[in-house]
Amino acid sequence: MKIGPQTQRSSAISTANEATILVRGRDLVTELLGNIGFTDYFWLLVTGALPSIAQRRVLDATLVAIAEHGLVPSVQASRMTLAAAPEALQGAVAAGILGCGSVVLGSAEAAGLFFTAVLERTKEGTTMEAAVTAVVQQYRAGGRAIPGYGHPLHKDCDPRAQRLLEIATQTACAGPFVAIAQRAEKLLPQLIGKPLVLNVSGAIPAVLLDAGFPLAALKGVPILARTAGLIAHLVEEQLRPIGFVMSHAAAEAIEYDGEAPEGFLPSA
């Protein structure tokens, strides 16, 4: 049984014959290996073209900014998975990636969609302030949080976000998306009744979209970056294991409040 359209039967990413491996039309061995870095290669794989110097610097900065953030839930899940299945590094990495959601990892894609909705309104002749106001009100009416703003620790300023905006400006990549991100930050106090700083998950799509990175690939940037961080944690887990320490700490921190026979006392 066929599910979905069956008209597309080709891919433009890679192919090979006995002598040559092609990636995006380039010889992997003679053109790419040893000649470009992984950030360039990632851009090439996603877009089909090599990045400019400015585009490389912006993408590289976003990957560095989001790769590591301590013992967040996705890292804990990854380390505890490896503790329980030490033979399955790939499974532990997968566990961590599956745990990378909109709450802790942040959603660059959601923020990118927010900025894009504002930009579309400005293209129709609406001022940026009016466009930001309209989209924020639309989100609030639907009970949706404003993606890319607010941080539990960095209340006054997310230093990663500020640095990414600086790099975008230095490389002449800052454009309408950065402008929208900054304008929204200024307008949010009056629109929602409290200040929310632009966080790293808001800065990432702003600088990448201005640099020409595709909206459809935004979610892949934090996934790729966090994979590197997870591998680091898993290497450390093999050398200095804390997976079961975290598991034990969770058991101690959570009390049982369900039904129990009279006189039952849980073990200490």
C-alpha cells in the first residue's frame, strides 16, 4: 500500500561509483577531505553550497554557544542510560537527543517561526513595532509562550545571545531578523507585562536566518551541537561514572505518597 506521494525518486546530496564519492557535487576525497572544516561541511550538506567566511563564523558561533550547558535533563538521561547499558554509546546519545525539548534545550525553530511571522507582516507594509505587537498578541491569545525569550538564570541578559548578536554585526550578517529579535525584546514588557530577555535560543535563529541558513534546518543546529556535548559527558561517564549517583539522588529526593499498608515505612 502506498502512503503519501510517490513522485519524488531522487536525492541531490550524495552518490558514488567505484572511483569517486560525490557529496553535493564535490569529490569527497580530493575537494573536501582535509580542505574544509566540519562547520563548512554541515552548511554544504544542508544548503548545497559552501558558506562564506561570515556565514561560517556565524554558524560556528551558534554551535559553540549551545553545545554544553551542564547536567540538564537530557544529559542526565544520557549518562544514566550509559550506566545501565555501558555497551550502547549510541543508545545513550539517542536518549539524550530524544530528551532535548523546548523547555531545556530551547526551540530555535519555534523562535525562527515567530520572527518569520513578524517579517511577513512587515513585507505587507506593517511597521516592525506593529508587526511584533500583532504576532505577540496572536501568540498570547492562543496561550502560547513567546519563544526565544526569558531565562531562569540569566534574568538581565543572556551573555551567549548578546555575543551572537555582536558576531552577526561584526560579520555584516545582522539584518531584519536580528532587528526583529531586538525590537521584540524592547516591546515585550509593555505587551505582556514583564521583561523577558532574548535568550540563546532566540539569538540562534535570528543570526542564522540573517546569514542565509534555511528555516527548515534550524532545529538541526542545537541537535548537532548538543550531540557533541553528550559525547563528552558519556566519555566522562565511562571514566568518572555518576549515572547511578544521579539515579540514587533522584530516589532520595522523591517521596512516595501513594497507598501503603498500615505501619509500612519505606527504607531509608
